[in-house]
Amino acid sequence: MASLVIAEHDNASLKDATHKTVTAAAQVSTPVHVLVAGENCAAVAEAAARIAGVEKVLLADAPSYARQLAEPMEALLLSITDKYDAILAPATTTGKNILPRVAARLDVGQISEILKVISPDTFERPIYAGNAIETLRAPEGKKVITIRITAFAAAGEGGRATIEQIVAASDAGHSKFAGEALSKSERPELTSAKVVISGGRGLGSAENFKLLDSIADKLHAAVGASRAAVDAGYVPNDYQVGQTGKAVAPDLYIAVGISGAIQHLAGMKDSRKIVAINKDEEAPIFQVADYGLVGDLFKIIPELDEELSKRGYK
Amino acid sequence: MKVLVPVKRVIDYNVKVRVKADQSGVDLANVKMSMNPFDEIAVEEAVRLKEKGKATEVVIVSIGPQQASETIRTALAMGGDRGILVKTDQMVEPLAVAKILKAIVDAEQPGFVITGKQAIDDDANQVGQMLAALLGWPQGTFAHSLELADGSARITREIDGGLQTIEVKLPAVMTTDLRLNEPRYASLPNIMKAKKKPIEEKSPADLGVDITPRFKVLKISEPPKRNSGVKVSGVPELLDKLKADGVI
Ligand SMILES: Cc1cc2nc3c(=O)[nH]c(=O)nc-3n(C[C@H](O)[C@H](O)[C@H](O)COP(=O)(O)OP(=O)(O)OC[C@H]3O[C@@H](n4cnc5c(N)ncnc54)[C@H](O)[C@@H]3O)c2cc1C
Ligand SMILES: Nc1ncnc2c1ncn2[C@@H]1O[C@H](COP(=O)(O)O)[C@@H](O)[C@H]1O
């Protein structure tokens, strides 16, 4: 039959997570269709139609999908899943919110946050904070899958899919959007940045945390954090990297004042190169770091900033 | 209003999990087990609702082996009123957990269910959403804060871009995120009192739920190992190395 990918977007632009999910979907079942559900999101549908390997884009444009709340999304998906043998979404907070509802209503289990498609019915996924990898085979029938976006390459551009408008499904209206407080940043997104610099409890305060900004600017890095830094209020929740935060896998990950608890490692140990800056030479973070700098971060960070300037990074 | 809180017994979050050499699973022998940390947050929130007079009774449910009753006891010591143990020695997949919970909700008629967002063993992040769907209820996942009113709940959620607030009609399911509250430690007198609180035992069959796994686990393997690298002498050496690696 075919697979259906739920597009990740904010009504204005299509997120890269969609391209990665298309790559996974193509390994499970083809052709690949993409569902763009939102409000005034025609531009997103056009962008989705340009992804290589996508045959058709379904566009559901209605006020009830403006925030992709789980309940109306469930109703919409159930109205079209008949035609698909796999439904996939990125394991973002949107995908994780919606997809288990769809799986339950289809009476199938969901396969969460896969790392690899071994064959169309066999998948690898992390369990126990990535301390073990489970290989599991799904039974016959529909597959409902979320994917870890750092584990798949993005499908390219150059597609010429058709766009089909679909009608909104009825929704009981039991939930409604009431507001948001989004972190504003000119920096690249954590999950797609090539360089990430993260701070932990060692930074000591929200004020000190800003020390990382100048380095992030010079390296075009995203800024992340450990749970302890978020809990202490140094930075907002969406900075959290780890088992229960975001998984990242940049070319370079710099951990500053982070001890390296397994829950943190779960979210960053697939990075290509890891640098750890910590005053405790026994800190577990050094066990996964390619390069370790033992010392006081309040001395090292300004030095690093200055040395980058000297070498022409602006 | 009655509040239902499902709690799972899992390997303690401090334990370094080891994969068995024959790849059949992870080593659970003599390993410390505890309540799933997100479920502690769920219990705490329910108990606070009771303390504020918004909940009348907090019912704790766990699905698992006999020892899961210890996890229920912990929740009762934190302030839960009574427990239900759905006893099974089998592995129960999230969909089956959700079906069991639905059967319990049908019988108990709570107005609000609070689950953890994720069990730290299977890392599935499914049960709360599945339960809500099976019940036809709305959900507020990854809760950062909660305001409960008559007939509705205002839930602020931790999402990838920041925070989002939604309003859901009751009955509803909420799943907890880390910042919702800081769970209390049970006091000794409360631990003693909890010993007298009732725990009812049932089986999945009593509830009419088939828990036969749908998925076949082919193997559980070690993740790729990362070798620890080198300590560098200072910032210039670090930058030289990163440059040579082509990552800056
Ligand atoms: C259910 C659950 C889920 C969790 N999920 C996550 C998650 O997703 N992500 C996550 O990160 N954590 C998570 N955690 C928390 C995790 O267990 C750790 O508590 C947390 O990662 C610790 O953060 P940290 O390294 O910043 O703080 P700490 O462990 O306190 O480490 C601070 C480090 O800073 C160093 N330091 C201090 N001062 C300086 C200085 N001046 N110069 C240099 N170094 C200095 C210290 O040597 C120390 O190593 C979770 C925990 C639980 C129970
Ligand atoms: N065996 C179980 N018994 C009771 N509650 C459970 C069980 N499994 C999962 N849950 C609940 O569902 C939440 C999410 O689990 P999961 O979907 O498996 O990640 C947990 O935090 C618990 O609140």
C-alpha cells in the first residue's frame, strides 16, 4: 500500500524533521504520502511536495488544526488511515502527543522513537535511556511509528508531488488552545544544529549561563542544557538534552559544567565529537568525551571565547 | 472527584543497566527497583489536589508482579488512599496497559487520570495518550503546571519550542513532565499508616484484557560503545584538534 508521514511545521514553514521521517517511511512502505494539517498552511504543503520521494501531499487546512492538538488530529488521521499500512511521525512533542492515540484506536502497538529500519517489519529502538537497544518485529497489520530524527538522513529536494485537499473530520471540541510562551532564538534548532554547546548546574546561575552565548554565536551553535540547569531555572525547558528531553547528534557537542548522568548521555552520546569541560576529572562525562578539559569553566570559557576571536571566528 | 494514578515499578534511575550476554534482555537480578520517577510526580500532583480539596480520593493502580504492591505502598505512603494491583508476571506492552487502565476507569469512574509521560525502562511515552483515546477523553501531555477548575483543566505543557497552554474538558488524562512538582518523601508515620490502606488484587483476565504481546523482541543488544578520548592541555590544543577533525 503506502505510508503516511505527519508533517512537522508551524503553519509557515516545514521542519526538517519531516524530511527525515520521509527517509524512514520510504524504508517501511512506498509510495510515501505526507499529511500537512494546519491553518493557512498552503506554503507548507508546497514545501512538502518538493521533498524527493513523496508522491502525494494531503492538505487539511482548517482552524481546528492550527495547533495540531491531539484530539482533532486523531479524528483526522482515523478518517484516512484505511489507505495506509504505515503511519509515521517524528518523535517530537507533537508526534509523541498524537500518534499513540491513533495506534490505540487502530488497536495496534506503537513503535516509539526508532533508530533504524532493519526490514519493513523489524526495527531498532533505544530502551533504558539508550543503555540497551531493542530489536523488535511487528505483527502483520498497520504500523504506527515515531522516529528519532537524529538517526535518519533528511530526504532531499526535487520532488513534484501532487497536493490534494482533504476535508476536516469532525471533532468533539474537548480541548482548546489557550496560549503559548515560545523561546525566541536566532540560533539554529537544537535537534538539527551542527554544533551544540550545553551548560549544566556548574554554570551556577541564569546570568552565568549567558557566558555560553558568545561561543555559540562564533560557532553557529545551538544552546542546550542538562535537566539540573533547567530545573534551577537557568534556561527554559526546551533546552533540555537527554532521555526525557531532546536527542541531539551534532558534529560537535560541548558539555560545560555537566557531570554526565546516564539520562543526559542518552540524549547526546551519538554526537560525532564530544568535548567536556569540567573541574572534576572523575566526572562520568569524560568517559564519553573525545576531548576533555579539566578545570574551572569560569576560566576556560572566557579563554575559549578569546582564542576563537583570535582565530577569526566572529 | 476521584483521581486515578497508574504507577509502574521500574529499575531505579540510578542503576547502570546491563544487557545480558545472550541478548535476551537486561539483567534484573538483585537490581534496585523503584517507582517510575514521572509517576512519583503524578502521585504528588494527585495528593496535592486532595490537600487542596479538589480531589476526594486518590486511587493508585499498578500492573506488574506481586512486588509492584511495594510500589503501590510507596504511593499510599505519599498520600494515596487505596491501591489496585493488577497482577501478572508477564511483560505488558503499553497498549495492553492502556486497556487494563480503561477497564479500571470504567469501573471506578474517576474524573481525572494522571500518568507519567514516560516509563524509564521501555521509554515508550504511550500509555497516557492511548488511555485517553480508548476512553474518548481529551489529554494534556507533558504537564508543566495544572489549574483544575469545575469541569475543566488548564494544563501548561512542555513542548519542543517552549510552553503551550491548553484547556481540556473533564474527564481527562494528564501526563507529567519533570517540572510539574517536586515529589515529597513519605514520613515514617505515613509509611506506617500506608500499611493499613487497602490494596485490591485483580488479574488482567478479571478485567477481560488479553495481554499477549503483539511484538516479538528479537534481541536486546548493547549500544555502540564510545571510547573515552584524551585530556587536552588547554584551549589552543583543543581548537587545533577540533579544526583537524573538521568540526569547527
Ligand atoms: C526521570 C528522570 C529523567 C531525567 N532526564 C534527564 C534529561 O533528559 N537530561 C538531563 O540532562 N538529565 C536528566 N535527568 C537528571 C540527571 O539524572 C542528572 O541529575 C542531571 O543530568 C545532572 O545535571 P548536571 O550535570 O548539570 O548537574 P550535576 O550532576 O550537579 O553536575 C554539575 C557538574 O558541574 C561541574 N562543575 C561545577 N562547577 C564547575 C566549574 N566552576 N567549572 C567546571 N565544572 C564545574 C561539577 O564538577 C559537576 O560535574 C533525569 C533524571 C530523572 C530521574
Ligand atoms: N505496568 C504499569 N502499571 C501502571 N502504570 C503503568 C504501567 N506501565 C505504564 N504505566 C503508566 O504509563 C506511563 C507511561 O508509560 P509508557 O507509555 O510505557 O512510557 C507511566 O509513567 C505510568 O504512569
